[in-house]
Amino acid sequence: MFRTALITGATSGIGRATADAFADMEYRLILCGRREDRLQELQQKLGTKTAVTTLLFDVRDREAVETAINSLPADWQTIDILVNNAGNAHGLSAIQDGDVADWDQMIDGNVQGLLYVSRAVIAGMVARQRGHIINISSIAGKQTYANGAVYCASKAAVEALSTGMRLDLTQHGIKVTNIAPGAVETEFSAVRFKGDTERAAKVYEGFTPLEATDIADAIVYAVTAPAHVTIADLTILASAQAAATTIVRK
């Protein structure tokens, strides 16, 4: 029986790398994102390997999330794996200088968005008494750093939700895995610095950062573990990174 995976934030970075990896495994894919052109391109590319459908929505919009997921045809409604990957970082400033709009985007996307999508998918998993939820957290959820209080708080919430989900859902045969990446070179910094690509590039200077495929490999490892094994919490750092903001640069 083919497994079906729903991936949020599938159009770039970790989400896209995970979609590629799952397609190679012939998992059926429900790819979700906000950029329709990228979703269409992904569907064409990965559709040569496996069955692919796409959903266009912003995870921060609860009504859009519920409408999109509920609109899936009957043969797509059995979702075995949920990868809660969509999220964002906006701005880097001391708490007293923070932009409230940036705070809203991070809390709404990283916390409420994860909850909205999870709520729409979990009911079916509970009914079937099986499933696997992968939540993409961050080293920032484990180690708060200066000028990133709200982003760190939003990812600490993901850490708490992963633990809470596991406590609530294990009795229903549902695995929950929390993955906390360190410095991964994706669109992350460009978004945080609002398109300032020069500033974003400096984040990764002087060391070899993680790649999106490194995190996708970890996700594959978690979802292919034996039935009696749950990878509960996995922190992944670049080899030059000792902590959230401690990186050896050359």
C-alpha cells in the first residue's frame, strides 16, 4: 500500500527537499504552499515519479486551511504522514525594537498555522489509529538568542506542541517527531532580512551550513523507522556549529 504524505511549505527549502525524497520513495504527495507557480512546477516534476496533488493556501488562514484539506478527493483523504514544515522568521532586533507585524507573522505562521493544519489532519489519523506527524522546529526553540526572542518563542512553542501531541496521540497509534535544525542554507535568512540577500549571505559565510537535503534525510530516517520505534526529538547542527549562535568560522 502506498503511503500518502502532506507537506506544508513544500515549494522551497526543507519542504521541497522532503518532497523530492518522498517522491523517490514513491510516496503519494499532497504538496501545500502559497506560490501557485512553484506548486505547478513541482507537480509536473515529481509527477513523473509518483502521484501528486497540490493545495494552495496560507497556513495562517484557518478557513483556507480547512477548506483546502476538506476539498481533497476521497482517495486522497487518507494521510499517513504530515510534515509541518511551513514557517518563517521576520526581523532580527531587540524585543523593545521589534515590529509587531513581524511578531504576528511568526506567531501566526509558526504556531497557529501548525495547529490549524494539524487539527485538519489529525482527526483522520485518530479514526484510522495510525499516522506520523513531523514538526519542524529549530535549534532556536531550544536555545534562545539575543535579538530573536519572538522567533525563538514561536519555535519553543513547536517543541512544546510536539511533546504534547505525543502525549495525546501515542495511544492512537500516531507517532510524533520533532526535528530541530541548526543553520540551514535556504530562503530562511533572505526572508528574515526582508530580501536583503547580501546580509542573508553573510549568515553562512566562513563555514559549511546544513543543506535542505540533510534535513530531508533525517525526515526519511524518522518515517522509515520500524513500527516499534519513534524518533521523538532530533537536533541537527552543521559540524561547525556548537550552539544556536556559536559557529566556528574560517
